Amino acid sequence: MPSSVVLSHAARIINAGGVVAYPCEAVWGLGCDPWDGEAVARLLLLKQRPAHKGLILVSGAIEDFAWLLHDLAQAKLSELRLSWPGPHTWLVPHQGRVPVWISGDSDCVALRVSAHPGIAALTALTGPLVSTSANIAGHPAARSRLRVEQYFHAALDAIVPGALGDAANPSMIRDLMTGATLRRA
């Protein structure tokens, strides 16, 4: 896991509107402050990803999403708690609580509470982050820092060092309300 100095530096960059890469459970991710529309627009431009698809929010603590989860039925909250922290992304109704640059065309927002220690430590300093795979749209997700550098050269504001987790594939994505699986792990 990165040192507290490295994590503090990355958090300052994120809080100033920067875009960073960091290791996740299975692949490298790109992240920024989800409330900074300019940072999100830059991240989408780097990835060449259309805004209408929406983005995942990641944190190391379910409490960081309390403002989105507080009115869910107890059974749905229990379902989330049983899968988190871990490589499970859930689509949850956002009820207008997130900006359109996060939700895209959807009435839901994708949330993940990560068990990756680097993500948990970084989001403890920043709050939830945008999290999307570190790749150009249509290309394989980066599984090494070298591949992140090949994709983005000097366009990123920082690359947080560290190792990937032991997951073989990116997180499963499921719709909390319907139970439908949109992406298998």
C-alpha cells in the first residue's frame, strides 16, 4: 500500500481537480472528484468514453454512501452490506442526488465499496471517487502501471503506486432493485 505521504499528495491532486490512476481489485482505475464536472469531463476525454454511459463511484466505506442509501428498504441495505466491501458494483436509484455527468442517462448510480486497501486509504482522505478502468474506450483495461503510462503518457496528474488486488476480473455489476446482472465478474 502507498505511504501516507503518497496518499496525501494524491488526495491534494484530486481535491484540486486532478485525474489520477490507481490500482484496484483486478485492473488499474482512473479517478477524480465526482463533484468536479471539469475533472470528470477531462477523465471522459482521456478515456474517449461517452458521458451518457455514466460512471462508478467507489469508496472504502459504506458510510460514504449513506446520503444515497438512507431511504432504501432494509432488505436492500442488507444485500449491499453482505457484498461490501468487495468487488461488487450495484446500480442504486439516485433520485436526482448525483450530477448527470456521473449518472449519465440512467436513473441509477453505480456504487462500489472496495476492499482494496489503497482505495480505502485514498477515499478516507477524499471521500468517494469516480472509478473507471484505466484504458482508452474499446481497449483492454490496464493491468500494469506500464500499460497505464502507455495509454495516458503524461496526461494524468498522478499515478498512485501499488499492487492490484487478487480478483481475476473487474467487479460484477448488478441492479439492486431488479437483481439483474449487467456484468459478470
